[in-house]
Amino acid sequence: MTTSVPVEPSDYAHPEKLVSTKWVAEYKDHPNVVLLESNEDTLLYSTGHIPGAVKIDWHTELNDPVTRDFIGPEAFAKMASSKGIGRDTTVVFYGDKSNWWAAYALWVFTLYGHEDVRLMNGGRDKWIAEGREITRDVPEIKTCDYPVVQRDDTTERANKAQVLESIGKLPLIDVRSNSEYTGETTHMAGYPQEGTLRGGHIPTAESVPWATAANEDGTFKSREELTKLYTEEANLGQSDQVIAYCRIGERSAHTWFVLRYLLGYESVRNYDGSWTEWGNSVGVPIVVGEEPGEAPN
Amino acid sequence: MPAQTLQVLDEIITDFQDLPEADRLELLLEFSDNLPEPPERYAGHEDEMEQVTECQTPLFLALEYSEDEDPIVTLIISAPPEAPTTRGFAGVLVEGLSGQRASAILAVPDDIPNKLGLTNALTPLRLRGMSALLGRIKRNITTHLS
């Protein structure tokens, strides 16, 4: 039986996708809400988390161990069930690093058509900075029956071939740091092992580092500020088809969330192969330097 | 005594390997929780320690040496609580290597991180971060001895 979980009003295009820490404090024990913590550091959950929150590990639980891809329908259903999630559960995601991995997990749930997914604005750091309760107690989970549903990769996800075809036709957004975009470095600061053979960006991609969408406390900027950043400065205009990418798709999941749900672009695809695929691929063009560059002939 | 040295580390490795895979992260968390705070004299002087840039989070390393020809090495590592995996690795190395002779530490195989049985639980990047930390420790010792 479904009990409806209140939407937190906001000025964003899809207020039903975002909640505040205050909202979480109020509704985390609602019978239809499951809180999922998704971090870059897999041990972080064990050092303390929001009471009642369940851990999800992007590396071991969302990725297929054999193929570089996400888990399949059966595995997804099993994973969701094991976390007490049913098809109509309101799943609220939050995590470290300004919600990169929370947005990434939310995005994967979206590929599986899970309708009521929400992100906690500001993530784990904001919750802790506000002095709210954390615990090491792992909640007891009542497993659910999650149906086996097919993943739909057509509307929110882009692959390499689609990106290649889109050069010069659709707007591309590169959300990595400036030095990664220009090709000065082949990795982001502090992550030197995740390098690629070549540095630079996909021809025509505009540079809008993910962090420009966030305030210092990790929350999202206002709708006006975001509109200025993306719609005006990054020349997206009213275009309803955008592809975002980064290094492995986690920072661009954050930008995907901004474009899709805070600004309301109808078609935004996250290219999760991102630079670790593109920068190592044979037969694809790149551009080095500050300018987006031209589509090759 | 190189054999002695490896014994401490070997015991830690055995502890990890004896656990079911799912529980190994819990043990790593214990090492993270138990990583000693750097001594007072380092407080606020992290910039004078060596920064391990290969790790995803700020990690600072300092080594202290006794006056011997083959000195006893004390390891001091500082890592923030938001980085428990990094702290856990640091804890393993501090417990396994600190207080041992330089020659013994240099003799430790470089692939120690892969022996903890965490290759499925952690991303390759994390494991390389730990290898990098061990590499830094050895480099610091080699430089000190030269």
C-alpha cells in the first residue's frame, strides 16, 4: 500500500526531486521512505550515517563485475529488494563529495524507471555540519519484492557511438575541471591514477565544471544562477537535447541532475563512459585547449 | 630482524584473509578508527610533512629515524576522518611497519595492498593509493639512507 510522501516546494523545475536536510529529518521514518547513502569512500557509511539510512556501494552494487556496464534487471531487482525498496518507495539519496555518487546512484535508479527518487540537497556534509544526529547502527531491513524491469538506456544515457554522432549537432557539456578540459592534465587533481592516454575534450563541448552548480556548502545554486550558467553562458539556450560527461560519469550525473530536474531540460543524457573511455579510444577526435573547437569534417 | 618485521605484517594479512570477504571492510574500519593521532609536535605542522598526492584525500606522512646504521623507523601518518578507507590503509602500514628496521621495511613486497583480499570490495584506484603510500615510505627511507 502506498502512502504519499510530501513534496518539498521549491522554485526548481521539478521540486519533487529535491529535499532539504530539514525535510529528511522530518520524513526519514515515513513508512514509504528509504534513505540511501552513496559515497565515494565505501567505509564512510560505517563511520556514521543518518539514522535509518541504508548503504549503497556504487562500485560493488551498481556495476556489473564482468562487463563495464551497470547491473542487469534481475540483479537490480535483487539489490533494491535487499534494501527494503519496492517499486513505489520514495528513495532519497545523499552522500559525500557534494552528492556526486548520490546523484550517480539516483541516475542509475532512473535508468530502471524508478519514479520517486529524490536527492538530499547538500548531502552528508551538510547534515553533519548542521549537527544533526548520526549513528553507526545499521538498520534492520525488511526486504521487499522489487519487480524485474528492463533498464531503459535510451533517454537518460548516452554511449560513445551516440556522442560521436552528436558532435556538431547537439550541445555537449564537459563538467570536468579546467585543466582536464584543456588537456593540461589527464586526470583530476588528487586522482592521478585515473589518467588517460590523451588529454583534452570532445570537439564542440562547452566547459562547465560541475562545481559551478554548487554553493560552498554543497547545496545547489538558485534556479536563476543555474539558468545564467547553463542556458546563457554555456549556450544551451532552450535546446532540449544535451549530453554531459566527465571522467567516469559521476560528476556528470550531478550536472545531469541539475539540467534535468532543477532547470527542467527534457532530454539530458549522461555519457558515463566519459573521458576514461573517450580519451583512450582509437578513432575518435579530441580538442586540446580552452576553445570548444569545431566538429571534424 | 627482517623476519620479525614481516611477522607483524603477515599477521595482519592473515587476519584479513581469514575473514569472509564481507567482513574485511569492517576490519579495515577498525584500523581506521585506531590510527594513532600524530604526536603533538606535528599538530598544525602538516605542511612540513610529506603530502601523498597519489591518494584521493589529503594524507600526510612523516618518518623518524633512530641513530643506528640500520635505523628503527617510526611512521606518522595523518588523514582526515572523512577518508576512512585511506585511514584504514594508513593504520595497516603503521601497525605493520612502524618501529621496524629500515632494511626490513624496504624488503616488504610492493604488492602488500593486494594481499589484504580487498580487490573486489575496493576500486583499483583505492588499492593503487595504498601501494603509492608504501612506495612513498620506501622512497623516504632510501633517501634517508643515501
